[in-house]
Amino acid sequence: MQTEYEGMALDWSRPFPHIDYFTEFEKETGIDLREEISVAALKAKADELNIKYEPSYGKGRMIDTLYKRTVRQKLIQPCFLVGHPLEVSPLAKVDPKNPRRALRFQPVAAKSELGNGFAELNDPEDQRKRFEEQMKLRAAGDKEAQMIDEDFLQALEYGMPPACGFGMSERFFAILMNRSVRETVIFPLVKTKEQ
């Protein structure tokens, strides 16, 4: 239950603490995500911290970029990151206790996200609005923004019961083995010599 990854000693035997995204983000950046924050303010903080970003990044990508370069760098021991901002979770259901948060969690260790779990958004009107926001970001140059999926939206309109999903990342095995992800992927990518 004790492993090492890139010089970091990891203890998998203890209960994983729940780390609140908003609390840690404020601690590391000084930005309170419970308050309305502009993209310009997030970019100014990134500039102050010397964190690179693309000019096309919207609010969600800026929050995620700041998180990855600040908060995630401190998450060494296994934990569960909980309470993600809605802007970084376009397919997750809104937390009924806090409309700024998504019902989502991620196991994290060794500065890496090891998986992703969330309550699936099953409200077709909310999902359409989020897809439209993502398409605006895509049109502005963010290639990782979600594309609108009319078939999925139509299926939601017919009705979808409450659902959730969870997926483990191949990074988990890489960390356990103290190897690169490329060395531990069970089915490596098959490329031609030209690629």
C-alpha cells in the first residue's frame, strides 16, 4: 500500500480525504469562485503567476488552467477532489445545494487526476445552453470545447432517468508502476512508421 512515483512517496492505505475545489483554489490563487469572476480577472491572475494560456480560453478553461498549475501541484497523497465549478463540468448536473458547483469528483494522487465521476446532466434545456456556450468558445478558437450534439439532446428530450458515470484513467496504473503512461497502456496506439 506504499508506492513511489517520480520521487513522491504515496500512501494508499489511509482513507482518502475530500478536498474542496473552491477552498483549495482560493487558497492557492486568492480567487473566490463563490463570487462572480470575469475571464479578464482570471487571465490577469494567470499573468501574475506566469501561467501560459491561449487567448481564446473562456472562463472554464481559465479556471482549469489555474487549477492545474496551482492546486493540482499540491495534491500528492491520494484524495478525492470534490465540488468542481460548473464551468469546468459541461456534462455534469448542477449541485442542488450550490448552483455554482457540479455534482462531480475526481480521485487525485501524485499531481494527477486518476479518474472522473459525476452525476449526468439529464435536463435537455440546461444541456443545450451549455453546449451553446461551448460552441461559442469553439468558434473563438478553443479546440477542446464541446461540440453540440443534437442526437444526444433529442434523446434527453425523450427522457433520461437520473444517472451517473465514473471512469478510471490509465494514469492510475502508470503511477502504481512508477512508469510513463506510454509504458503502461494495455492497448498502445498502433501507428504507422510515417506517423
